[in-house]
Amino acid sequence: MSYLYSLYDALVSINVPSDKVRAVVDAMERDMLTELASKSDLDNLRVAIKADIDNLRLSMQSDSRTLSNSVDAFQWDFRLQCDLLLASMTIRFGLMLIVGLSLLFAALKLTGP
């Protein structure tokens, strides 16, 4: 609060009327008490921000585990689908080969001697 007395003395020394000086000092004190943060305000803010960061960290770790589990499930399902597709394509190719060779031998038998 010594800065308020210094301000008071400075304004009085330049011949500002005493009632005006008091009004300026009171307005400045009121603004400083309502607008500026105190050390305890900053400490409370620091604690709140630390708690928020910790909660965010825990949430991100939980989300990371969930995402990892989802990716693992997707990979397993993708591998299963690829195996089924490979089996299906093998069977279809085998059937086409059998039908094609059957038609070729039938055509050779019909055109042969």
C-alpha cells in the first residue's frame, strides 16, 4: 500500500486538490482489489490448472487404451476377412480351372478322330 501513499504525495506535490487526490487513490485501490489477482488467487489458479492437466492426462491415457484395443480388434477382424477372401478366391479359381479344362477336353473329344 506504500505505492498509494507515494501516489498521494506525488499528486499533492503538483498541486492537485486533496479531494481529487483521494478520489484517484480510492479508485486505484478499488480497481486493484477487484481487477488484479493476488498471490493466493494465482496459487489457487495454479492448483486448479494442475488438477485439470492431471485429469486430462488420465483421460488421454484411457482414450489411448480404448483406441489401442479398437485397433487390435480391427486388425484381427481385417486378418480374418483377408483369410476368408483368400479361401473364397482359391475355390473360385479352382472351379474356373476345372470348368475350363473340362470344356477344353470336351471340345478336343468332339473334334478328335
